[in-house]
Amino acid sequence: MPDRSIALPEAPTRTRGVGWRDGRYVALDFETTGLDYRQDTVVSFGTVPVDGGRVLMRGALRQLIRPHLPPSPRSQTIHELRPKDLAEAPSLDEARASLRAALDGRFLLVWFAEVEVNFLSGIFGGSPRRWRRRTIDVRNLAMAAAGEPAGAEGRPGYPLTGTAGRWGVPVADPHEALDDALVAAQLFLVLTGKLPGLSDPTLRDVLRVGGAGWRP
């Protein structure tokens, strides 16, 4: 159950017609024990703020989490975090406040929103739909920039690392939470200038094209 002593992060203000650079964002990536949203949990997270059209690495955060159950063998082959790597890390309850502070008042930039919105709902409360309203799925922006409509969740062909290579964004350590968050943030900055028919997108435009549930 979410720790009710830690309030739900404040949602960002939506201002009609403002430029996308005027929005406050944070790129977020979770690595987890698996993808059963009812049973699995977070083993690490990375956050990278984006303000004024710039990535702010001085505000970036990488945090390992000691889970209440060990990572599945499959998940360990992806993020390479073993139980012994996490044994001295704080619990999710202990790390929740720092995650809340990183997200507070910001739109979320994620890659494949289904994962983050469901785990955020479990961590802080609030429905996945509520989290989607403040989330920009950078994967949707990539599809739009490539001239393809956003497809059903699970659509193949758009892995984060491969898409980064396509758009010239460097990847240092795939499936490491902070690096994946940084790649998502950099792709966001690249792709906002590549959206068809939108030479200078507004915040509303970016939320519409990349929206993981937002509606005008």
C-alpha cells in the first residue's frame, strides 16, 4: 500500500497556448523485479529534470531500492541488478519522499508509459489514468516524428536504444535507470522539433501528440 504520510506529487499546471519550453518536465525510468503491477516492485529509478528546453543534470537522481521480493531471473538479465547489489539500498518507503520531490509539479517524460504509470499508482496512489494525464510518452513522439501513428501498446519496432541511435542520441548504459531517463529526456528535446506540421509546438501540442491519456 502507498505510504499515506507521503502526499501524491503535485500535478503540473496546464496553461493553454504556452510554448513547450515553458513546461516543467522530469524524465523518469523504473527498473523493476518484473511487470506484474500487483506483485512486482521497483529496484531502481532515475530522474532527470528538463527546464527551459534544457536537460539539467545537476538535478538528476539515481536511486537503488531494496525490494521486498527478489528480482525475477528474467528481470536480472535486463537490468543486471542482483539481490546482493540491492541489499544495502533503502527500501521503497525510505526512498519515496525523494522520488516525490523529483516529480512534484512536473510533467513526466517516459518511454512506454504503461510501466511507469502503473508503478506510480502503486507507489503513491492515484489511478493509472490520473498519472497518464500528466505523462508524455516519448515513444509516441518518436512514432509521430517518423510519420507513423501511435499504435497499440506493445507495438514492436520502437525500443529506446534503437530509437536513440536513429535520432543521434548517445546511449551509455542501456537498462540503467538514470541513463534510460537521460536518453528519454534527450529524445524529447530532439523530437519536439521533428513533429509533422508543428514547427514550434506548444505545450498543448506536445501533450496531445505524446499524450499517454491527456485530452484537450
